[in-house]
Amino acid sequence: MRPAFDLPPLPLAPWEDTKETLHLFLQIVGKIRMNTHPKLNHWWHVTLYPSSRGLTTGRIPYGGADFEIAFDFIQHTLTVSRCDGRARSFALAGLSVAAFYDKVFSALKEVDIEVSIRAVPYDRPYTTPFAQDTEHASYNGAHVHAYWRALSQIASVFEVFRGRFLGKSTPVHLFWHSFDLALTRFSGKAAPPMAGGTKADAEAYSHEVISFG
């Protein structure tokens, strides 16, 4: 069955401050996933995933246990849950990046998850450490919900498109550093070495790809 496709309006100017704050929230959670999930080829271990309520890290192995961090863009909460049933949640509205950072790591500690990250923005025009960033503190729930609905519908289209391909493909995932929902197909052929770029770029594009996003 074809997915319904009815994108909500989301003009940039009214939600830009919220978008910048949310982007930094996602970077914090994405860095936690990156530093705890076992490495996957082409850096698939760093990404977040659309869910039926928002975005999630999916299951992250942690020793003999596992945990998940999930954004709920209907109730506008974040939940840290562990496989033994323990969970901690808090509301997103009204939080600065610094307050969000503190609450995430407090929630992790309360369920006995120890994680460390490089706690500064990645590839953004500002460099204030997360723990000190009180400037970015906008969260308009209606705009975030509209963003998630658009993201969810696009992800559904990508899933149908992905299913038509028999070769190697990424899951539909969101790269938190660039705020980019992506789907990539691989030809199976090795690519020539990249000129310039980072070590991560060279590994991610070690084989011929075509990306959609």
C-alpha cells in the first residue's frame, strides 16, 4: 500500500530558533549513541531513527543489558529506558541546551548507564559547550510536531523505495550532525580513495553509493 503523503506547512523563519535548539538536543543524544553502540560499516551506528512518536536511538547494547533514548514529539518528552524496566522521562519545553544536557546525563546515571561524550556542537556555527549553552532555549511544540510529521511521512516513502532494491542499503536514518534524513544504496563496487575529507568520510564512502535525503 502506498503511504499517504500530506506534508504539513513548515516555513523556516517561524521555527528557526526551535530548530537550532532541537538540532543541539539531537546532537547530544546522537553522540551518546555513537559512543556506546558497536561500530557499524559506513558509520551507521551513529544515526537516529524515526519512530511512531518521534525519534529514537533504537536499542543500544550496554554490557549484558541494553538501553534506548527516545524523543516523543507528541507529548514532547524524552525518555531514557533500560531493559530491566527502569526508565526516566522529562519534558522538553522550556529547556536550554545546558539544562537538557544535564537532564539527559542525570537520567542515564539514575538507570546506571555511564557514558561520556565530546560535549561540544559538531559542524555548527557556534562552539559553546553543551553544559554552558543557555542561549539556545526555544521549543515550540507545534513546530516540532509539524517537523516530525513531515519527517515521518518522508521516511515512509523512503521505506517503500528501499524495499524495491535487492542490494545493500542503509536503513532510513537521520544523521544528527547535519539534520539529514537519508537513505543510501550501494552498488557493491569499491570506490576510488577520496581526495581530502576526513577519515570518517573515507570510510563512509569506501564503496560506490547513491544517497537520497
